[in-house]
Amino acid sequence: MSGEDAPAQQQNAEEQKQQQETKTPAESPKTESKPDPPPSSASTEAATPAPAAEKAPEEDTFSYRALVLTGYGGYDKVKLQVKKGKPALKSGEVMVRVKICGLNFADLMARQGLYDRLPSPPVTPGMECSGIIEAVGEDVTDRKVGDKVLVLNRSGMWQEVVVVATTHTFLMPEGMSFEEAAALPVNYITAYLMLFDFGHLRPNQSVLIHMAAGGVGIAATQLCKTVNDVTVFGTASASKHEVISQGGVTHPIDYRTRDYVEEIRKISPKGLDIVLDPLGGSDTNKGYNLLKPMGKLISYGAANMLAGQKKNLFVVAKTWYQQFSVHTLSLIQGNRSVCGFHLGYLDSETELIAQAMAAIMDLYRQGKIKPRIDSTYHLEQVGDAMRRMQERNNIGKIILTTEPMKEEEKKEEAKKDEEKKKDDKKKDEKKKEDKKKDDAKKEEKKEEKEEAKKDDKKAEEKKEEAKKEEN
């Protein structure tokens, strides 16, 4: 599940930035037990062994930074912590020194408790990363120390060191950057499986891609271009139309000012072959009604459900169904189909994922696809990164670098925070002042109405008195 540029309800922009690195260590992971190396023969006779306390074992000194979701709610619920102890490797696992992590729409939902594939807090989020293998466990024959890999996992990727099964790693092609590698797994596998496994995309077909400027949207557009004469309709705000048009969207539509259903009907009266739906709610019903006979709607997200109260995904799915109201009979009569896709539930389908990734890597080597990076943030800036995605300001992938911020950057960040707090305070004060003025105006109007009523009453009384005098 992913997406960045949906017409969803916006989260309060005044949520606080996520806190800077805390000095409270998280619960230490299991540590690897290694015997001390024997001393060399040359030094055994001449040197006196140093006391053990002078040099702590590597397991005790090993530490790495990790982003931890401490609870559900705002951006400040994701905190940067330090984990201590070297993770233990089981058979078939590798340890990766992470360079870049990917940010996905599912991570925003997870922060608000709307993503059931993430374990309960405290937990490290993140579904993808890229880096270098630093250690291999027993029975690992297809990976070695020093290999550059991209990693796809259900969670736990937003940290400097990760331990995963080797089947969850993929060797990076020659020339691929760590940034591109971290931007590729979730978005491109999602788009590939929807278009080619579910959608069976063929030449001369038409596709509607919502959130066309987001990570999945750009991936899907590029993949559509690998098939001859595919017409792509893409929804995005007007400021992003030039970029998505250059990327392959045939007909960009501004969902904020236009009814995309009407626009599509004007251009393609017969409808569409495939609709990729990350929105849910009423947009699912609209998408279904846009399908041609034999068309397919593929639902893969809940962007319209992001803001507001926390909901179990089962409740969300039930709500979709109630709003969609498509029963078996109408599906049969319409000769149309509805599919559901959730990458998080395919984590055990290693063969399917590997096949899709192999095809994607081949397209990358041919130069037919290339991830578009929107922006890069440090782990310390994860709140800003999530805010950029949630406010739908990105065009392409937002990524996180594990490289620590320099002192100058930290000072600049602190300065920005201070300025933002001052601006927020001024805005709050202005709101309060405006509210006082509005209340005063309302009270004034109320008093005027009361006075008018009194005047009307007096006028009526005078009329009554005049009538009595005439009689």
C-alpha cells in the first residue's frame, strides 16, 4: 500500500515536528556471542595481558540509531532513538548497513494506527531500504559481505542496521544509486503486479492512475509506457501536470478543480480498461462505473480514510464495501471485475516477489524505468518528510538518509523550529484575536436584532393603540 498525492483529507498542518534524537536507548536487541580472538604468538611472550575492563566486547559497544513509533497520532510519535547491542544472525539471514530508507503512504497510515501489518508500538516502521551487507549468517551462499542490496520487508527498515532473511534482499544492478534502490521496491512491485498480474495490460488499452505524481503513480506511468499505445489518465494538482505529462501521462486531470469522471467521459466515452484505486470510499464507486466491459478496478489503498479517528482496517474495508454497494449480480451483469491488492500480505510469497523484482530490474537495466526522487531527509527530519507527503507536496519518492545531520544543519534546523514556533504562536494569537472580533460582531448583531425586535414590538403596540383610539 502506498501513495502520496491523493485527494484525501489533510492532517492538521500545525502538528509539531518530530523530536530530535533522544538519549534514552530503546530495548536492546539480542546480541551475538563471540569469543575473544587469541593473542598472536609474537605478543604473547612480550606483552602483559591488559585487564578485561579496558576494552569492552564489540557486542556491548555496538550501537545504531533507529526511528521508533512510540504510539499512534501526530508526527512527533516517531522518535529517533539509539539501540545498543549487535543483532544476532540466524541461519539464512544477513546484516545490512543501511544507507537510504524509503517513505511510503502506508507509513503515514501506520503512524495513525490504520495499518494492521505493522506490529504494535513501540516498533520501527519502514518497508524498504538500501545498503551494504556487513555480515552473513550460516547457510547463506548467494550473498557475501560487501554486496550492495535493496531490501523489502514488512517493517523495521528505518534504522542504521537491519537483519533480514536473504530472500528479502536483491542485488543492486550496476550503476544504480542507493537512493534509486530504496525508492524502487514498494512502488514498482506494487505497480507491476497490479498492471501485469491483475490488470493483464495490453497494447491500445486505457488506464486511470490516481495520485499520478506520487511514487506508485510515477512507477505505474513508466510501466504503462513499456506497452505500446497505452492511454494514461492521471489525476494530480495542476502544478504537477507538466512533470507527469513529461513522464508519460496522456491526459492529466486536476482533481481539485475538475470532475475527473466527466473529463474522462469526454475523451473516452466507452470508459477505461483499468482503474488503479488507492482512494477508497466514493471514488471506488466512481472508478467502477468508468470501466468498460471486461474492465478491472484494482483497489490498493485507503487514502480517503487517512485523516480522522483511528479505524481497524477490517472496519475500513467494510465501509468501502457499504459505500461501493457492488453485489455479485451487478458484477456479472457489468462484465467488470474488482480486485484488491496489498503488498504487505505478500511478504511470504517470496517467489512471486522475486519474479516481479527480476522483471523490474531488467527494465531498469534497459533504461525503461527510473525512480524519480522528490526529496531526501535525514532521520532527524522524519516529521518534515511525512508532512510533505501527507500534505501532497511531493512529485515522486521521498527518502530518508541514515547519514547524521551535521552540526551546522542541526543548528539551522533548531533555528527553523524556533521560527516556526514563533509563527505558530502568532497564528494562534491572530486566530484568538479574530475569534474575539467575530464574537464581538456576532454579539453586536445579536444586540441589533434584539433592538430591532423591540422597535418592531413598540411599532406594533403603537398601531394597536391607534386602532383602539379610532374605534
